[in-house]
Amino acid sequence: MTSDMTVVIFAKDAAARVAETTKALRGQVRRVVVADLGSTDGTGGAAARHGAEVIRYDTAPTHVELVRGEVLDRVDDTWILFLDDDEVPDRNLIRELDAIMTEDRVDVVYISTLDYFFGEPVRAAGWQPENLSFARFFRRGSLMFDTKVHSPIAPVKGARKMRLAPDRGLLHHFSYESVSHFLQKLDRYTTVEGQQLAANVFGNRRATLKWWFYALAEPFSLSLRHKGLWGGWRARSLIAMMVAYRAASWAKSKEIHEGYGAERARAKYRELTARLLSGDEQ
């Protein structure tokens, strides 16, 4: 039996993965819509060949939050499950959501996520499914969308909410394929987060202290409270890289705030080279 829900997938340069997910979903849900966010590898075409409807963006947004609300406003369906291109719902989740939809008792469902790092699931350091749940299945008009990177999605006032227990279905999040993949994403996201910090935190003492408190407390929380130290090398590596993420975000925000950047640094290095070789450095 085909569920009456619509699945919306936000994708960029993920042709093979999106084609596989779309092909599998087409027999289980009524409609699949793929938002192709400026892909250069034929993602939209691959999705269309497997029956998905495609919304194309010629230019990729810096982060998906900028267009998420806009895309979902264009999907004129009652019940929507949205996914990123590295997420896959299991069959239990589809069945549970279908039952919730027909019972008509809630408007927004929070779904637990099982995150995979470097090929294997991680159940420590804060990435346990019981700790991670997000509003992903909803009745049209029940969610509000913020455009800040990694901003949470919130139900509108009065929306009926529920959290689906992990044993009733999961979103499987194939987060990072390798350490190099993590570092590529780190560079992209810390640039956006650095811009937001420069715009919203500098000059606000309270916001600055709050940011630093969270950044310094996070590794201890992930290591001890969330048992990351006992979660294997993947969990311990992720804790270290999250520290690097916070440090890079802050450094980029300072770079922006002080007007530095690669071109300015190169110009200064050229000037220094000329002075050093001319003997005028004294």
C-alpha cells in the first residue's frame, strides 16, 4: 500500500544517492520532490529519471536553511516528510508516519536520527538516537523556518506535537564518508557561521559570553555526559573535530570583523617580501 505523504529531498551534487533513495521511495509514498540546489553532477536529472519532480536552483545557496521554507511553500500537499540528501528513512518509519497521518492526532512529528560516521553508526558523544530528534514530518503550515545555518525548525504556535520513539522508526543520516569529507564541510559551514557570529555576536557582551561558555563546555559534555570517550575512535575523533569547528568559526568571525582575508594577507606578504629582499626591514 502506498502512503499518501509527500517526501521532499534537498540535494546538491548527490546524483547516485538521490537516484537510489528516490527509486526506493516511489513505491512507498505518493510523491517525491527533489530540490536540486545548484548541482553540477546531474542530480536533478537522476532524480527525474526515477520519477521525482524536480525544483531547480541554478545557483547553490550557501546553506539549505536559506531556501527550505521557500521550497516547502511550493509543495502543495497536506503531509510532508523532508530529508537532506544524506538521509534515508527506514520502512518502519514510513509505516509509523502513515499511521500517524491517518489518525489525525498531531501536526508535527519529531523523528530520531541515527548518525553514521566514516561508514559506521555512532551511538555516543551526543549522537545517540534518543538524544537527537528533529521536526521532519508535518502538516502543511505547521512549521516555521529560520534562515540561519543549522537553525532549529520550530512548530507554529498551537501546533500539536509528538516525538516518535527510536524503536518506532529512524532517519538514518549518512553524515560523513571520511575525515576529508568532514573537513570539507567544516570549511564551508564555519565560513557561514563565522559570518553570522560577526554580524550578531560582536558588540553583544552577553551573546559573546554565552557562545564561549557553550564552546568550552561542549567537549566535556560530549566526552563525559554523553560517553564519547568510551564510544570508539569515531566518537573521539568527532569530539576533537567539533572543537576545531568552534575554533574555526570564531577565527573566521574575527577575520571578517577585522576586515582580513586571503587577498589582504597576500598583499601584505608581497609588501613584506619586497621589504625583506630590499634590506629595508630594519
